[in-house]
Amino acid sequence: MVTSPNAAVGRLAPSPTGALHLGNARSFLLAWLSIRSRGGTLLCRIDDIDGPRVKEGAIDEALADLEWLGLDFDAEPILQSARAHVYDLALDHLKQRGMVYPCVCTRTEIERAQSAPQESLDHGSRYPGICRDRFASAEAAREATGRDPAWRFVVDDGIVAFEDAIHGHVTIDVAADSGDFVVAKKDGQPAYQLATVVDDGDFSVTEVLRGDDLLASTPRQILLMQALGFPEPRWIHVPLIVGADGRRLAKRHGDTRIAWYRRRGISSEELIGFLAWTCGLIDEREPRTAASLVDGFDVQRIVREATVLEQDPFA
Ligand code: GLU
């Protein structure tokens, strides 16, 4: 891998919990363009630690879809499932500094503990701190309750602020929004927040471009980066493609999988051209290769609002 010392490092991070759809593909196209237009290095990280949700064959399918779209990367894909020891080390570091604590609460107990239902920005529920200062160790938690504990990160009061290339100055009160959040699950697996921060830090990622459904996660990741001593990357949260009901693309909106368009004989140029047009990179809808969009790419051209997909764009 050839890198110049100041070059941008980005990553594509597909979750093999299902096939890539138009929305994922558009975010990956933008992440690819942002790095390629500046001669940076692009990594591909596979977020395959989400236990039962990971689907057989989905990794190979995602890689085949990316290749078909012309979105290449510069090193072998990094599998999160192969990095358990690295996440364990990071968790140990947090434990030694008293920045995490064992928590045995179930979802129902957390909901019952709220006087009024409190939904966080990304629709989880806020943790009210029941297990903070409750157990001296994981063993003590296990002994007292007979349950395997998860680990939560202690969130101090205060606003977390960051700059996003699309959303501008963002401020989120993490203590009031999600509260102390899970960094390792009770089965010992790292939570997404911890794994993504450790990976972005370890691989010196300087730019995180992803869908803006993850905007609310970013301040939690910043807190973890600070705790683990990683520098903050540049944040670019791009709008999503949503269904007519305004919700993130999913099965209920019909088949929008890349593989489905491929199978119908739609060309990758037609698909890339459509995606580039919907997010404002080109004025006319026309077949394009990803490579043809590199010159002059500017994140500031990306539309600010979600794209509503009313019908099959290739019907
Ligand atoms: N794998 C995550 C997703 O598909 C992306 C994580 C990230 O970019 O930080 O939503």
C-alpha cells in the first residue's frame, strides 16, 4: 500500500446483515469519491460482529457489489470478527481507568426505571445509570445477580461538539441523550461504538463519511476516541435515501438491492449515474462510471436533504 504521509485515509464499512441497497451504495460512492479525489487511501472494513444478524454469504455479496460498482479499495478487507483481541485490549484500558462499569440491566428494567419514556436521538432508550457505582467488578455483578454483565462507558455531564462537513457545528448532550452507553455486550462481544472507534484509530482513518443516521452516534465515538487517545477524524454525514414514508430504505420499500438491479440487466453506469444525480453531483441523470466523477468532486455539492424514493428508478 503506497501512502503519502499527509494523505487522507477513509473507509467503507459495510454491515453484512443484509445485501447492499441503493442507500448503502450511494454512501459508499461518496466515501470513495471523497478519498479518490484527493489521492488518499481507502480501506474496506467489514462490520461482521453483529452476531445473529450477520447473514451467510453477505460479505462476498457486498464485495462483489462494490467491485461491480467500480468502488475499489487499497488493502485486503478488514474483518471485525478477526480483531476480538484488539477490542478486548481497548476494553481493558477503559476498565483500568475506571471509565466503564459492569451493567446487568435488561431492556425492560431500563424502560421501567424511566418515569416517562425517553427515546434517544437514534431511537435507543436513555440509560438512567442504575448500575453506575453498583458493583465492584464483573464477578461481583455475576455473583449478586446470576447474570453476565455488559460494560457501559461513563458519560460525564456536558455537551459534545464537533464539526461536520455537511451538518456544520453539531452539539449533542450525550448524558441527556443516551446516557452511559454499552461498549461491550454481555456475551463479551464489543458493541459497534467501541469496535468502530478502535478500528478507525488503529488504521489511522482521517475521514469518516457515512450515512447521517449515524450522526447521533458520533459524539459517543468522540468520547471513546478521547478516552483511548485517538485523534478525531473529519466527519461527513451524508443524507440517506428514504422510502415514501420517510424511513430509511428497508425491505418494506420493495427490492432496492444492488444485486436485484444487476440481475435485471441494469448496468453499473446506469446505477452510479442515478445515485450521483440524486445526491446533486451531476445535473442530468445519465450513465456514469464512478471514476468519471472523481475530477472536481466536492462534498459541498452533496444535497442536504434525504432523497425520497417513490418508485423503482429503473422500472
Ligand atoms: N457498518 C455501519 C453501517 O452499515 C457503518 C458504520 C460506520 O460507518 O461507522 O451502518
